[in-house]
Amino acid sequence: MDPGHNGGNAGAPSIINRLIWNGRESETCDTTGTQTDSGYTEAQFNWNVARYLTADLRAEGATVVLTRTSNTGVGPCVTQRAAIGNVAHANAGVSIHADGGPANGRGFAILEPVDDATNAAVVGPSAILGADLRSAIATGTGEPVSSYDGVNGIQPRNDLAGINLSTIPKVFVECANMRNAADASLVTSPAWQAKAARAIATGLTHFLNGRQGLFPLLRRARTEVGLGDLPGRRSAVAAGQHRRQELRRHCGLERIHLRWRDDRPGQYAERFQNGVRT
Ligand SMILES: [Zn+2]
């Protein structure tokens, strides 16, 4: 879980304005985020939602890894925010934000990755995660989809390190528009923050445990059919073919692609066709 920005960012321009590589282009290490017209900061909103969400998910038995542990620090850089989820091998990642859009627009939007080669395997699963979150947020909060960002609440983005560099299914949630009067009254309300967190937890739970729970399923299947720890690339090709069949059958998937991982000798990474179980 990645609560966007940080409360100390505004006071540390030399750190957060440093340029990093986001997978396609340069962007700054982090930004201050937006705020309501009355000065309630996005960093505070994101942090509050993250605390509620952490409590909700842990109560359901999830292991939660956060990219920051307070709202008084600086950063981390957006590259590090992606890396934390990757290193944790999280089943899903969500970056929590609120937007600073036009005053006459309101609503929430899900920002999803597009294929930039390094994140290709998670574009499909991220779209499924995004759809689950969109549905849960609409139902759980009553907030409309954004009137100005994306189509029906979904906006693909190729300029965000947090999803460009992700190797886990991950999306950003722009919970509301802080520059809109109606949304501003919601984002500053602890009750609504808790409600938004509850809705995000519901969407994540659906993704992880419900019909879309392919990553836990694949992880389990990998153990059960013995995928991984193969002796070497050449001899692994034949074994990989056989294990792909087993894994496909085990998971009830129509198609599954195994790709040799150069970064982890002896292991394959899975990719599944359209993320759809047959
Ligand atoms: Zn933000």
C-alpha cells in the first residue's frame, strides 16, 4: 500500500525535485501533492485512508506493506515506492491519492499501467484489479466516476514510475477531486476517509480471493506442481513445457505463458491469457 506523497515533502524541495527515471522518461523523485482550497493536504488524506485501509486489511488476515510509516517524513522517491511492492512480491499494490482537478469536475478515477516492456506481465492483472476497485468504490462510497479523468473511471497512464516500474498488479486510486467543493467536504471527513478505505479493502479482497484471485492461485499451484528451482535453462525448456501443461490444467486456465527469468536463474514467471479462467 502506497499512500502518495508525504507531509514533509513541501519542506524538502532539494530531495523531492531530484530527477529519477520512471521507465520511460525523467520525473521528479516525488511531489507535494494537491490540497483543498482551505489547505487540507492530499498527503494527509492519503495517509488517513491508508491507516484505515491497513487496519481493515489486517483484520481480514492480509499482510500489508506500506511505502511510508508516517505523514511527517519526506518521500520516498516514486521509484522506491514501486520497488517496495516488487521486493515484497505483493499479490496486489494500490497507490492512494486524491486529485487536484478542475473545480467544476468531481469523482474518482483508477490509473492503470500500460505496457512498457518491464511491466508487461502485470498490465492485464492490473486492469482486473482496477475493475474490481472501481466497482467496490462506486458501490461502497457512492462517489461518481470522474467527470474529467479517464473513461468510466479508468485512465491508462504511462508517465508514473509507481506503475511503470511495477512487477506486481498495481493501480493508483484518485479517490476524489480535492479542488471541487462537494468532493472537498468528503475528503476532509474522517467518516468518508474510513468509508473510502473500506471500499478499497472490499475491491482488493475481491481481487485476491474471488474470481480474480489468480496470483494466490498460481503461487499455490507453483508449489503443488513443483514449478521453479529448475536445474538450468537448456534442460529446463523441456521440463517447462511439461510443467506449463500441468500448471494450466491445475489452474483451469485456457492459456498460460512461462517466461524464463534472467533475474532469477532457475525460475519462470507466469503470464496468463487475458487473466481469464476457463
Ligand atoms: Zn497525488
